[in-house]
Amino acid sequence: MAAEGRTTTDPPSHQGCAISSVRLRLPAQRGELRDRHEDGHHLHHLVWRLGPGVRVCSSAVLGGGIGPRAWILNAQVPGGYPRLDPDRHLAEIAAAEGLTGPGAGLMTAADVAAYTTGHDGGVTATVTAGLGVRGWAAAPATATRALQRPEDAESLGALPRPEDAEVPGALVRPEDAGAPGSPFRPGTVNIVVTLPVALSDAALVNAVATATEAKVQALLDAGLDCSGTPTDAVCVAAPEPGQDGGEPFAGPRSTWGARIARAVHTAVLAGARPAP
């Protein structure tokens, strides 16, 4: 979700985080896997240096919404993330990378270096999948109270904490929160989709919905009884439309929506299935 009152131009406040970054390798569609150290943790992040002329529609905690974006950042943080300013933290990482202009920043406790990709007809989907804390979107109110404390609010970009972790294979239930011996496994499925064609405003929103539908299909195909995690996020990047207004449709049966769905399904399925 977009964070209010903060922009990517705010000066960073490192709060003791010494960030160093080196280039490791290049995934598809201009994304780079990067390496950094923060407070004794060895972490990774993915960076898309989009440049001018690209619009992004996203639910990112930094730079969410629809608008021109020069970069996208998907950053790994430690489990039990302690900070309450993830948007500022992402701005710090962006500044260390030399990123300028407006951007979109996502965050996850999952292993970003284990990202997966899917490609279809010029569309690329890049996914980081942490599925330790998962459940159904339309859960009963009693099943989500454990995650409704202010410090766990999705609008703050907070990540699941050990006391909110599920028993393996089960849905998040109040009686499971804080259960003795419950293992903490990071959550959040972050999806970044890049397209070579412009989309209209409506099609951009539709593309996010299509990517989400494909994510759920992939989770079910992987044998997981869930629709996702409480903090999943999606970014769709496409060229800015010209006078024609861009492609008008991105539903799953449109030309580009079908490609988005297949690419996302491939990437999420690869990330959700346990390694052999």
C-alpha cells in the first residue's frame, strides 16, 4: 500500500544501518540482484532501473498508486522486522543505490536471492515468495484479529512476527498465534511485472487484478490451501501511453492480460513449490 506523508525525495535517516551494495547478476527485464549488509545481517534486494517514460501501478509501501516511476526496489529485511518506517528504510536503500526520482519500493522477509521468474510474449514476472504466514483473503473476523494490532498493520508494511506465525500447513488462527514452538517462516509474496507495451489506467489496474488471480491459481496448483499472505504486493510497469491511450484491456482473456497471467503463474508456482 502507499504510505502517506513520505516521498522518495525525503532525506534518508540510516538509524545505524550501514548499507553497502555490490552487483551480483542480472535477472530478466532490467532487474538487478544486489547484496548489502545491515546491522550484522547479510541481505539482498532486487532493483529495476526503469528510466524515464515508464508508469507503474502498485500497492508498494513506498511510491504506491499509479504514476511515473524511475525504479522499483524489492528489499529483503530480517524476520521480526523492528522498524515502523519501512518507506524511509526503502528510501535509504534506494539512496545507497544512487536511485533518483520517484520510485516504488516493496519489502519482504523472504529470501530475495531465491527469486523466480516467468516469461510470456514479452511479459516478465519476477516473484519473491515467502509463504510461512498465509491464509484466505476472505477469512472470518476472528481469524485475523491476531494480525490487527497497529504495529502489524499492512498499511505500515509490517512483516509477520514470530508470535503471529502459523503451525506448518495450517491457516493463521488466533489459537495458533504465539503457540509454543511454532516456527517462524517469513511471509509475503511480492510480484513485479514488466510489459513492453503501454496500458491505459483501467488496464493497469486490471493487470494488477489479473496478476493476483494468477498468483492464487498458482498457489492452489502448488497444493497450498490459501490465497496468499496478509502482506502480498504487486507492481506492474509499462511504458507511458501515447495519444492512443495504451492497450485498453488487461483481463486474463485479453492479449496482454493472458500473457501476464501465464508469466505470473509460472513464477509463483516455481517459488511456491518446495525445492526437490
